[in-house]
Amino acid sequence: MSTPQVFPKSVTFPKGIVPAEADGSPATAPAATIKVAQGSDLAVMPRRIRLTLTEASIAVLEADGFGSLEFAGLPTNPIALMAVKTDLVLTKDGVGFIAATDLNVAIGTTAATAADLTTTPSESDVVDVAAFTASALAPAVDLHSASNAAPAITVMASGAKSLFLNVAGATETGEDASVSVSGSIDITWMDLG
């Protein structure tokens, strides 16, 4: 918790400044000075948390072609979500997903509902869908919300809210699949109170 900044006990403003009355209306006559008895500035600081995942599993049914992992529950206060960055390795199971399987990965405020990860905007509203082409059984997945087509600070209202790692890919015929996720996810946010 940060220490509030304390202003001097007396502040003098130049002649001609019109102070406000207690009800917010302008004062009837200009005053020579305005004195602030005491005030403080409560600084709102960005916060960053690092989540470490160790072999967290995302199941992908053959019939669906997508799966999700809820990896963070955010504060119920209004917040400004400023950035999300991943440094992950997604290990394909080698049965339903083989080394040649292409994966799409996104981070959103809702779980995936379809294999394109864009059926609802909230499936990829934090980090846009990124394609990882067939190359390895355990591709590195380095994502950042700043790489979005329109990166922005997202203001989220009061109430329950979560972040989801959404994964999609075509499974081998007749096989369900899974992805094991290890590494870190950094979330930068600000509590708006």
C-alpha cells in the first residue's frame, strides 16, 4: 500500500482567483488568498502479479476442437486491465494432438465456445488469437496484449471476472486431446476502487 502524499498545510494562490463556496458555486467576491488546511493525494498504483503454471491441463474434445483454462480470478472492484504477457510452453499430448497439429491460442474474459476462438469477442478480448503452426510437440507460447490489433487498457466493471487461456486445434480422428501448460503469466492491472 502506498503512502499518501501530503500537501503543505497552507497554499496561497494569486490575487484574482475565485474560490468556490461549500456548495460548489462561485464565491461572490474575489479573495486575495485561498488556504487549504490539509489535503492528500491517494496515489493509485498499477499492480503486477505473476502466475506460475506447472503442467496445468486443458482438455480438448474431438467433437469440439477447443478447450479453456481459467487461470485467474480478478478483484471484484472495478479495475483497469493494462497488460497480460505469457511465457509458456504448451505440450501436446502426442495422441489427440500430435507434433504436426496447428494450435490457435488466445486469452479472453470468457471460455472458448468454438474452434475459431472468435465466436464471441470476449474469447480473445485480452490477447488476440495467435496461430502456432505445426512444428513441435511443445511449442513456446509468448503472447502479449500489446500485440493486439488495437491494444488498449480495458476497464472492467464491478463484479466477478476471470481470465481464460483458450486453445483450439483439430484433433486426430477419433481422439480427444489435451495440452499441458507450464510457465508464467504476468497480469498488470489497477484497482479503480
